[in-house]
Amino acid sequence: MSTQTTISWEEFLAAGREDQRWEWVDSEIVYMSPAGFWHEILLMRLNAALHEYTQAHPEWVSVASNAAYTLASGNWRLPDASLVRAERFPGGRLPTGQAPFPPDVAFEILSPGNTPSEVQRKRKDYQESGVIQVWIDPEKRLVELIEPGRPPRYFTEAEVLVIERLPGSAIDLKTLFAASSEP
């Protein structure tokens, strides 16, 4: 039995369903558990903050979920949100399929359906690719920032997330985690 180690963008798109997200991990299609309403509310607020940041800093491009990036491992990951330096798109041309490179910053919102092994594998992929990682834990209302070459830092909902490698970045976590009908 042979294992397929590469896949075309068209094969990748044909492998899934419209109502579900999937990634290409270790030569296999891996389906992600559906997100709940609280996850999506956080994601909407996060995307609004990232859009605001890129409006003030046009050297960055903000990308919502469902954009696939190629990591050093060869895996294609779809972070919940991401930031990419605009200079990585020569002539402003965006990829028509997956990006042939990793994001500069990946934002991930933990879901109850995430297994520890899935999270660890994704963290490793990002780490090996030199990606700044922002892990948002909605249940604990805590954000973990992992920057290459630095120890992880943690931010509570009463703080402002500042990513030092992004000049002028500041995400008010009180606004991100603002009361709504979360569980």
C-alpha cells in the first residue's frame, strides 16, 4: 500500500465538504471539528482587530480562516486567522491555492473538540516554520503568545496582547472576551 505524500490543490478541495474545514497533515486529509458560536464570535472580534491593525500598517495583510499555508513539514495548515508581511506577495499577487509559505503570525482559537495531540502537532509545525503563534483559550480567557527564540508569554482577559515583533500591535483582550452568551 502506497501513501500519497503530495496532493494538488484541486484534489485537496475535492476531499472535503463545504460545511467542514480540513487540513493536509502528514500526507493525509485531517478534518477539523466544527466550531461553536462562542468560537466564531471570538474569531469575528479577532478578525476585526487584525483588520484595524492592517489598515494602520499596510505592510501587513490580515487573512481570515480557510486560507491554507505550506509549512516546513509540507503540511498545509489553516489557522483561524493570520498575518503575513505584504512583501511576501510579489507584485501584490495573492496565491490562487495554498500559500507556498507559512504565515508570519498564526492565531488559533482552541475548541473543545481539539485533542492534545492535534494541538501539539500543530504547535510543532508552526515552531519548525518559525511562525509566531497566538493561542486563544476561550474557556480560560487566556492567550498564549509563542515567539521563536523567546519563552511563551501569557495574557489574561484584563490585559492587552502586544506582539513586540509587530510594531504598534495591541489587541485589547477585554474587548475580545467581552461578555456575551458564551458558555
